[in-house]
Amino acid sequence: MYTRATTSLTTAALLLAALTACASDDDAAESKPSSSAAVPSAKESADPPRDDAAELSNAVGYYTKAYFEGDTDTAYRALSQRCRAQITPEAHGAVVTQAAKDYGPDHEAADIGANLLGDTASVSYKVTGLPKFDKKEQPWTWEDDAWKYDAC
């Protein structure tokens, strides 16, 4: 019985060694950066590049849609931390609910344009069918890996 256990352990160890040897040679060659390659900073390698214009446009669209559909939770989560410190979820929810009742859900953000400066943006857009809600230079901010409405 002792011989069988030793043989099984020895076989397993040899298989593991063989697999490790095969993988480590290939992996080592592929993972070595070339001497001419630039070494990314810790920030660059930790965060994938973001497409600010597209992400901002999507955030404006999601917020506008949530606002006119009466989706109070989504609309509140789209607010910046600064705005959430100024208005409770209930108070903001009441405004969003009233907008949905008054205007209905069929109002999208259109013609979105933005001036971006680092983690802040000034956004202008039209609200389809409701020109009185068209926005010019509305502030947005990048926080918690997303663009947030900051016009409070």
C-alpha cells in the first residue's frame, strides 16, 4: 500500500513538473517586454483607457431617459456625490415622478455635445419634443468610474 501511494505521488509530481516546464518557457519568452517598449505607469496599466465622449453621451442619455420615464432610482444614482449631498432620494424622486407624469417617457437627449476638461465636462443637448428642457453647458463630473450629473 505504501508503494502505491508513493508511486501515485511521484507520478503526479512528475506530471506537474512537466507541465510547469512547458508553460514556463513559452510564458517567460512572451511576457518579457522588449527593451524598446515603453513601460506604462501604474495608473495606465490599472485603468483601461476610457472613451470620454461616448461614455458621457451615454450617461446623459441614460439620465434623461430615467428622468422622463420616472425611474427615480436610476436618476438618483446618476447624480454626483455633491448633488446627492444636497437632495434626498425622496425629494429628487418626487421631481422625477412629476416630470414623468407631466411629460411622459418619449423624450430622449439628442445633439449631445461636450467640452471635456479632465474629470469634468460642460454638456449641451436637446430634449426631443421639449425644447424648454434643452441644456447648455450643463456640468457633469467623472467619479466612481462613471460620468455623473453635477448641475445641482
